[in-house]
Amino acid sequence: MNVPLFTLNRQHEEIMDELMKATEEVIKSGKFILGPWVAEFEEKVADYLGVKYAVGVGNGTDALSIALSAIDIKPGDEVITTPFTFIATAETIAMLGAKPVFVDIDPKTFNINPDLIEEAITEKTKAIIPVHLYGQAAEMDKIMEIAKKHNVYVIEDTAQGIGATYRGKKLGTIGDIGTFSFFPTKNLGALGDGGLVVTNNEEIYKKAKALRVHGSSVKYHHEYLGYNSRLDSLQAAYLLVKLPHTDRWNEKRRENAAFYNENLKDVVKVPVEREGNYHIYHQYTIRTDKRDELKAFLSENGVGIGIHYPIPLHLQPALRYLGYKEGDLPEAEKASKEVLSLPIFPELTEEEKAYVVEKIREFFAG
Ligand SMILES: *Cc1c(COP(=O)(O)O)cnc(C)c1O
């Protein structure tokens, strides 16, 4: 049997008629840039998240860049974040000339360890970017308390966490700004690139909205140097089709996770869902010190797997100039050697899940 790590074909089969209809409507309208679908999606997704303002942008990376620019991050500033995330989280800080400052992770949740943040704060610290890794909330109460005390901004990188909650609040709406990605493999995925910036702060909203069109709110009048980064009309139309299904799809992922937890907890470290968190399992990631052997065994047996992430950001060649070395962030380094993500997409069948479990148990029995 072959079980893919991820596929969109099954989900798209389900909603194909609506997607085709949306395509035709957008083509016939001729309104491809910032058309009515973008405004409608912004309104609906803000409503869904329970936040005042939403700005559709080109992708999740640009959402971070625009968020950082909206709070005026510039050369010389420091921004605290986690080393155990996708490169975009730190890349966007560095590309603005600011310095990413990495704080090690909590080995149970893989999220930034809030107890280590305060000692990393300096006079130059302007913001903290927690990442809700794999779809589970970082410890926002502690993070917000530290941010308030030191008067720094919080940008939540929610690329993996749409629909997840922390103490009843949707992720991305707790800090000053939340950023999202609609990369096709995310829990709410477009049929191409897409991203979103959300905030309850009117000033930040206005600036983010200008930044996506070259820093301009009135055509050909440029208040800021900005970006050319809008959510496409087509992508917004697809996202409008998919948004109403998001909660159901997330719930299916949770059911899959519960099945894996039950059947794997005695052979590997299964994900820990902290109290107060509604985890949406963008990834279902286990830990084992036999990771590389298990990975090879599953690949040979047709089970799709992923490693998120094999190299922590502080050891990436592109960020070597920051001066970190091996051993500086031991928990992130250890995690990068032990994590393995399993197929968790909502349309996974009972037979497929059972096969994944069977093969993992076979590996550890052997
Ligand atoms: C996917 C992702 C991004 C970037 O989103 P893109 O839409 O691919 O630009 C940023 N941060 C995290 C944590 C992600 O998973």
C-alpha cells in the first residue's frame, strides 16, 4: 500500500464544481487584482477568526514582511523568535536588516520556551514572533505578559494554525498582529500562493493595507516604501469556497491524530496537546531516537513521511553570519534529529491509518 504524506486531490474532488464555478466567475469579471473576492474573503476570514481587520497578501512570507514593516522594524532592531520553524520566520526579519535572536524550544510542544525569552531581551528588542508550530498554540499568556512588561510587539506566525485556539481564542488574534499562509498544503490552502495579515489595531491595519500596494493608500501617492503583494482574486475566490470547510477538515485531522496517539503511544513519543489548546495538527509529528532508521523503513514500505525541520534555523548556512554554533540551542538541535511527521490530512482512510500504524509497530517489533 502507498500512503501519501499529503494530497489535495481528494479534497478538491469533493468541491470541484464550486471551484470551477468560482474560476469562471473571476475570469468573466476581469477583476484579477484586489477584486470583490478579496474584500469578501477578508471580511469572512476576519469574522471567522474574531478579529477586526484582515489584509489579504501574496503569501505567508510576505505577510510576515508586511507585519514587520507595519511596526517599522529596521536595521539594528532585534526580533526574538524560535529556531525550530520554517526559514521564512527568521528570513523576513533578516531581510529587513534586523537581527533574529533565537530562543530555544520546549521539547514537549516544539514551541518557543517562554521561560527563556526574558533573558534574550535587550534595549534593541522590538518584537517577539512566536510560531504556533504544527498547529498548536505557543504559550501566549506568558509571551504577552513579557511583551507588555518590556513594551515590545508580538507577531504570531500562524501559517500552520488557522482555526486552532488558545484558551478559547483563535490563534493569530492574541498578539498585535497575526500572519497566515494559504500555501496549498496548509490547513486552509489556496490553489497557489496566498497569505493574510490580521490585527485589531486600526493604525497597523491601515499601514499593512498600504504596504501591500507599494506603501500607497491613494493611487500614485506613496507614504511608505512597500511591497507588491496582494492576495489574487482567484485565490480569494477559492478560499471563499474552502473557508466554510476548515473546521470540519481540522476536526478530521484531530480524529486521525487521536487514532495515531492511541495506537503509537507505547512505541514513540506522540504529540503533547497542552491544556487549553485546540491543536489542529497541521503536522502530526512524533519523536524517536531511531528517527532515521524509521524514516527509511517507512519510505521503503510506501508510507509518506516528512521532517519538519531537519536543520534548526540558527545552523542554516544563510544565517551563519549571526554567529550561532552547534550546541547553542540544544533542544531545537535534538528535536531536528528526532522528529518525523506522518500522513494526517483529513481525507486519510481507515485502511491507510491502520497501515501506517502497522508498519511503525512492525519496525519497533523487529
Ligand atoms: C508556510 C510557512 C510560512 C511561509 O508561508 P508561505 O505562504 O509559504 O510564504 C511561514 N512560516 C511558517 C511557520 C510556515 O509554515
